[in-house]
Amino acid sequence: MREISDFKSVIDQYKVVFFDAFGVVKNYKGLVPGIEKTFAYLEAEKKEFYIVTNDASRSPVHLAEKYHQMGLNAITHDRIISSGMLAKEYLDLKVDDGIVAYLGTRASAHYIESSDLHPLPVGSIKPSDIDNVNALVFLDDEGFDWCRDLNKTVNLLRRRTIPVIVANTDDAYPLTINDVSIAVGGIATMVENIAGKEFIRFGKPDSQLFMLAYELIREKVRVTKPDIVMVGDTLHTDILGGNKFGLDTILVLSGNTLPGDAETKITSTGIIPTYICASAVVV
Amino acid sequence: MREISDFKSVIDQYKVVFFDAFGVVKNYKGLVPGIEKTFAYLEAEKKEFYIVTNDASRSPVHLAEKYHQMGLNAITHDRIISSGMLAKEYLDLKVDDGIVAYLGTRASAHYIESSDLHPLPVGSIKPSDIDNVNALVFLDDEGFDWCRDLNKTVNLLRRRTIPVIVANTDDAYPLTINDVSIAVGGIATMVENIAGKEFIRFGKPDSQLFMLAYELIREKVRVTKPDIVMVGDTLHTDILGGNKFGLDTILVLSGNTLPGDAETKITSTGIIPTYICASAVVV
Amino acid sequence: MREISDFKSVIDQYKVVFFDAFGVVKNYKGLVPGIEKTFAYLEAEKKEFYIVTNDASRSPVHLAEKYHQMGLNAITHDRIISSGMLAKEYLDLKVDDGIVAYLGTRASAHYIESSDLHPLPVGSIKPSDIDNVNALVFLDDEGFDWCRDLNKTVNLLRRRTIPVIVANTDDAYPLTINDVSIAVGGIATMVENIAGKEFIRFGKPDSQLFMLAYELIREKVRVTKPDIVMVGDTLHTDILGGNKFGLDTILVLSGNTLPGDAETKITSTGIIPTYICASAVVV
Amino acid sequence: MREISDFKSVIDQYKVVFFDAFGVVKNYKGLVPGIEKTFAYLEAEKKEFYIVTNDASRSPVHLAEKYHQMGLNAITHDRIISSGMLAKEYLDLKVDDGIVAYLGTRASAHYIESSDLHPLPVGSIKPSDIDNVNALVFLDDEGFDWCRDLNKTVNLLRRRTIPVIVANTDDAYPLTINDVSIAVGGIATMVENIAGKEFIRFGKPDSQLFMLAYELIREKVRVTKPDIVMVGDTLHTDILGGNKFGLDTILVLSGNTLPGDAETKITSTGIIPTYICASAVVV
């Protein structure tokens, strides 16, 4: 059995901490109880941190506001790195003009707004628009009619050879203590299989999200990979992705991975965190 | 290049013909023009035939009525073998009582009606019903709210370890000359991946549907596998399944496989029909 | 927790028993201790039985001899249904002449010997033979040079569009109490992915093997599916396949599924045996 | 139909060119005829370049020597970025000591040599070594006995929960004009499936290899992503990976993608190069 380490003792060895959001900082009920102490400690110790999240449902500004409403002011919008930001960078670099069709809420469309692109929900695309659609983005599982708009998406992809971006690689996310909700990553896989195309996916465990956080932190402080630890509740995304990028990793047992399951899951997947802690709360 | 054979000359070599429905006998506009001549010829020559279809959206009686409405009276309900019939056989043999939850229209629920089972659309399941749900069946892509009911299905499968039956293995089906519609088989794959369970699938290319047709035909006439030919428009279902079951196969170019694509598709998949014909129309 | 049933009491309810071989009747050390009492009991009670196995490494006659050498004479060759027999039936029905290339030992080639076919190990195929190769069969993981012959197989399939048959769907099999060996099913999957073709697989959980056993038993005795129970140690092959075919199933804990893992595996896969027994030994 | 662009005119728009090796600079016969003119042109125009390759079979120094032997001196070892370098970085950062088991030639083991690690071919691991094996690396398809050592690898992974690194994501590579060879990426997928673990893969299309090249180029010259173009012959690795990383991409038709297939492959996969050129030769 792997030992459970004290969270504070572990992060004392690092200059920078990357946190996953859901299951680590917050859960379906609100903030993880006591997590504000962790951020106070980081500030007192002058350690830098980032929230590194597969959430493309709203902008970093909106995501930060949610934390502030819950009473956690330490997480400012410039501390949030979301997979939606990679979708935005892709569109900026690779799509010059035309319509960018999307599946998601109006709030998620933040990531595809730019001077020369015209974001349009799939549900609003008219036959006369089809030839001008130059990219398609899966942003959120909400904000559209699944049956109507997923069928429309499959048929759009039969007519147009365009890049398709999936801005959240998760298959599902927790909704309450018992229930999950199908995430846009799971929906995108279904459409990808039926359309027979290869989509471009952004989000943990892919290293591009870690790279973005790494570049941004290095603009602020002089650190290298051994100075950074990634904290997450999910082996397949946070821990696998952090390991692959060359970071040390902490698995916390406050979310997706239950205390009784950690050892079995590590052994059966071969995804091995550097440390295991009960939670990310500094006590 | 493989040669295109004359359909009539080919079926003259067999005593029994199995037909796929969509793309062979009918298409999105109605009957394949001239197909009634084929069934008149079969009758005149006293050849037996079956429609072997992955369609579980309605009962054989309803499916036959549709043909009669289009003017094709030769296809009686006892000539139709649908994947829904295997779902029904499974439930009869393996589920004794309780609620059978389903996704599909009321017409598709035909296949789960039996004296001791209580069919209930997923959308109508109440929390108090959950402990009595003893099986779940994917029947049709219509008749339910995808977002609400697929999420409800995932969470039902997190609470209950029950058999899940997929009564149609197709991922998509043609809607018009240009458009397709996501089929219940594609939806089921998404739910299977997210729930992490292994579903039971009935339908071509699986041999169980061919076996059912084979058993029924042998109750009527004394034939063996070399006496039967399977006619289909799709390599992956009709031809692969027919070949594997040991039947000779005819690929027709009136549906899913276009005349210009047949050779490429055969070479790239390695699924090889015994014959290729322009259509199943006897001229 | 599901209850552990007494094996004898369970089989008393059935007229026919289908047994998986490895992990049920025998293991890496020889016979499962006491299993001869089970076959004596079946004989005394006049219950019919079959061994239903994914083993295509040798003929039923050879497989039966192995049992006799270990002192179990009840298992005669006509009681053994192997996935190799389906490969043989396929070739008889669907391949008229020419060379059938194979991967496996000389003993496994039993299944492709027939009057008009010429079996040839992949390693012995000369360039001048290539145009005459009309089918390829994966029979056993032994008897060939993996590196040389798997590369040769991939390139053969790039030149020739021919049916490829996999006569054993297993990925691995137990070698000692601790070690497994990669099985020919696992090797075939690698070649299938690299060649980009669709292979034809015979073996549990596919229903065609159950169908063959069912047809043979019905030539002997008048039974229907509810009269038969399938006994196996592997959820994914024996139990899933038995369930799907409409048989009742018994999971025994003497092989692949350890007593401590059964509940977790059933819940996580959703593959549910009708009964669980410690072993197939009648005590 | 997409137009075929002139290679020289396209690269004139960029400051830096990334080249795939096989199918672009060299092929099974040696150098792509005329390719030396391209590197002379880059030098004359003072454009920077890198070879970005999934080849982990030997060190950059050895790879460069091969080019020099063929008469191409422009490609120095510091211009070669290989997926093996990422494996090396991973081990440096994440594995402190002990044995690193590997599959590959002695030349490929270059990437796992470091002061505190002990590289050992899987074939040389003794039972007493097993507890000291702290990582496993797939480097090359040559240099080991596939049957013996792949079985040994599967059983090693059943005993030890350790990180497994795949230093080449390719499934196959061209050997002659007609033949391919199974690559170590394809072999690793088989072992991963059988062992049921999740391996760490380095190589195109994954963005980490592009990131490494991007970091190195930025230590030399001040460029951003729009200044760089990636040249490759394979849609799934070079073009998908380049696109995802935010680079413009050139598909050349001198390797994996044949002139007659480019349009079909682009449409069927949805992977779209910025340009298509006949080859990477400046004429």
C-alpha cells in the first residue's frame, strides 16, 4: 500500500502548484471545505499557482467570478488555464475567416469570438451558411438540442471538410454526490465515430494544456519542471498528463478517486502519482 | 476490377434469398423502383426469401404494413426477421420479471412486451422504480429526449447492475439522398463507454440474426447454407455477417455502397462479397 | 454480495451442461482436482455435456487424448466443440481452392486440411505462391517466428484481398500460476490494426460457437435453451457469450476470476452470471 | 480538388521549416533525389530548420551520421529532434534510480543512459532483477526476440506497477517500395491491451515533440508559431500534429500519401494541410 502524505509537507518542496478544479478546489456542493486555507498558505509562502482545467463552458473571467461568489478571492482570472483557451489559440492561428459553428452555451462561445470569425450555434446554421462554415467547435454539453443539433452536426461534416475542435476531453462530470452528466467530450466521440473524421482535442491528459500553463508561469517566475507539482483527483487526466509532461503529481482523494479505490486503480491502470494526499486542504 | 453480375442469373443458383431492407428493397423515397418484379419472380420460381433487418423501431407486423402501403404485398410479417426479435427472445429467456426500461418509441416497445415484464420508457422511471428495473433496452433513436434520458440512463446504470440490450447495431441510417440520422446503435456506444459496462448487441454482422433466419427457413424447407444467398448494400453488416455465417453474399450498389466506391471499399476493408450486382431488381 | 451456490444443486436443474476447458476442467497444472467426480455424476444422472473452447491449437481428437492422458476418459472427442471447427466450416463453405496460409503449429493446421485446399505456414510462402493464397488463418501463437512471419503476414495482406480468419478470440492464456502467454487473438488484433482490414473471428463470446454446440446437442437429445447451462471462469467470454445466446450461466471461481474479485468485476462490467459457484467440482 | 503548390514559393513565406524524415528527406532507397538543393536553399536564405522524427532507433548523432554518409551534410545532430529525446527527458525527470528495462537495439538504448539509471534489455532481466525495474521503454522493433521478450514484458507488467514509455508512436514504417515493417508503436499497443495498462506515448501527432522543437528554435531565433511550417508525408502524424500545435503544414506526396490518394484521404479523415506540394525538393 502506498502511504498517504501530508499535503502541506509535499507542496513545501515545490515553488509552483497546478490545481485541477473539480474534485480538488470545488465540488458539486461548492468549495471543498477548508480549501481557502490552502490558498492563504500559498500566498504567505509566495508560491505561485494555476488552476488547470478542462472546463470550456465559460471564460476564465466567468470562472473566476464563480470562485469569488463562493468566497474564494485568491483565484483571479489570470490564474485560470482552461482547455477553451487552446481552442481559441487554434482558431486564431489556423482559421482566417468565415463562420465557426459551435455546440455549447452562449457563455462558452467566448472562446471563439475574435475579430474576423463569426461564431454561430449549430442550431442557427441555415443551408445558405454551410459553404461558409470553416471550423466546428464542441464547447459544452448544454445550450443546444442534442437530437436536432447532433444530427445536424453529422450532416454538416459530411458536406464540409473542416477542422473540428473538441475543447473539453472529459467524457462525464459529477453533478451531485451520486449522479454524473455526459460531458461534451463524450458526445464528440460519438459524432467523430459516426462522421468518420479525426477531431482535434484539447485538454488533460494532452500535454498542450500543461505547456500553456508552463509558458505562462515562466513569464512570471524563473522555474523549471522539477519546481512544479500538479494536484488532481483523476488518474487518467491530471496524473497521467502531469507525469507525461514531466511534473511531479499529487493524487487527492476528495473527488473522482475514492480512498478505498486508489490503490486498485493505480495498479490496474499503471498510472502512478508521485504522492497521494487525502485532500488539497492545508491543515 | 471485380465484374458486375446479373442479379437474376445469380439468384437462379440458390433456393433461398435473404434481403437486407434499407438500400436493397426500399430507400428514403419508398420502394427501390422495380423491386416488385424481384418478388414476383421469386414467387414464380418458388424460391423462399426473408427480410433480415437491424430495424427494431417497430414490430414485423408494422414493418410489413409499411411495405403493403407502398404496394409490395409479397413481404408478409412472417417473412421479416428483425434484430428486435432477438432482444425479445433474450428477455423471454433471461429476465423473469420487473421493469424493462427502454429508449425508443412506443411502437418499438412491442419487442419487450410479455406477460411478466413491465416496459417503461426511461423518461418515465421514477426514483421509486429504480430498484425494480431488471433490464434496459435500446430500441430506437426516436421517442425520447436525448439529453434528459441519456443522462438518466447513464445514472441508472451506475446504480443498477443489469443487462443492457442494444436491439440495433447500426450507427447511422440514411434519411434523404444526402443526409443520415444517428441510429440507436451509435447512441448506445456512447452510453456504454461512459457507463463503462459491456452491452449485449443484436443485429448484423453478428451471426445470431442469421441463425434465427436460418432456423425459421429450415422449419419450412429442407436447405443448407450453400442453398442461401444474402443480399445487402453494406459491406460491414450484410456482407461480413453473411460471409461469417457461411452464406454466399451479393453486394448491391443501390444503397450505402456507391458504384464508384465498391472496389476501393472491398480492398480497404478486406470484406469480399461473392458477387456484386447493380441492384436487387430482376430485369 | 451475490451468494455462492452449490454446483451440484445448480446443475440438477438442467439437462445439459456446457463447460469451458481452461480454468474450469483443467488448469496449468493438469486437471482441476476432483473434476472427475463431476463427469461421473453427469454420467450417472444421464446429463449430456460439451466442452466449448476457444482452443484451436489442436484437433478435438488431440484435445481429447490430452484429457485421457490425465486420467479423464469421460471427455471424448465428439464432446469437444472448438473455435477451430468454425474456421474449418468457414473454409469448407467459402473457399473453393488454392493455398490457405496459416500461423500456428502443424497440429493446429488440422482445421484447414480438406480435399481441395493447400495449407501452408506463412513462413513457407514463396513470392510465386502469393497470387494463389485465397485465405489466411490465425490458429496458434506457437509454431512460427513472430517477427519474420507477422511482418510477412502484414505484407501479404497488402498485396492480396482475401478473407482472414481468427480461430481463437482470446488475447492471453494462463501459463503458470503467475504467468500468462500472449494468445493468437491478441496477435491477430495487432495485425488487423496495422493492415487496416476486418478479420473474421470465431470463438466465445461470439454466438456462433454456442450455436454449433446447440445444433449438435439437439441431434442427440430433445432440449431447448432453458435446459442448458454454460459453466465458465471468464465473464467476458463464457458468461457474456452464454447469456447472449440465451443460456443460463455459472461463473466458477477456479480460474480467471478470483473469489475476491468476482463481485467487483460483475459490477464494473455489467456481465451477470445466473449463478456463482466455487468450482465445477461436484462434492 | 485542392491545388498543388510550388514548394519553394510556400517556404518563402516562413522563417523556419520543420521536416519529417522518412518520406520527405529520405526513403527506403536513400535520400529523396534533389533534396540537397532544398537544404542549400535554406542555408542561402538563412532559414532555420529541424528534422522532427518519431525515430527512436538511434541517437541524433547516429541519425546525423547516416545523412552525412549519404552526402547530406547540412543535417547536423543538433538539427534533429527525435521522440527518443522525450523518453530521455521523461526518465531524467521522473525516474530516480534502478533498472530501466527496454525493447530495442543497443543503439536505441542511448536514450535511457544516464548517470543513475541502469538500462537492461528485457531479454536480460533475471528474476532477481524484477523488483528493481522502475520503468520500461519501447524503443525499436529490432534487437530482441519478439515471442520470448513480449511475453516476458507482459508478465513483468503484471508483477510491477511502473511507468511504460513508448518512444515511437508509429504502427508501421516503409521497408521497400512495396513492403512495410511493423514498428514498435504497433507492438506496444498489443502489449498495452493485453497488460491492461495505460502507456505514455511520445511522438507525432502528440504536441510534446513539436513543443520541444519550438523551444529549441526559440533559443536560437526570435520566432512565433506563424513563422514556422511543418512538412510531412503523413496526414495522421505530421499534418494533424502540426495543425494542432498551431503551425501551418505542407503535405508532400513523396512518401506515405500518394498523389492519387491525397484528396480522398483529406476528405475522409478531415485532416487538412495548409498546402500540398509534390515533394520537398526546391526546383
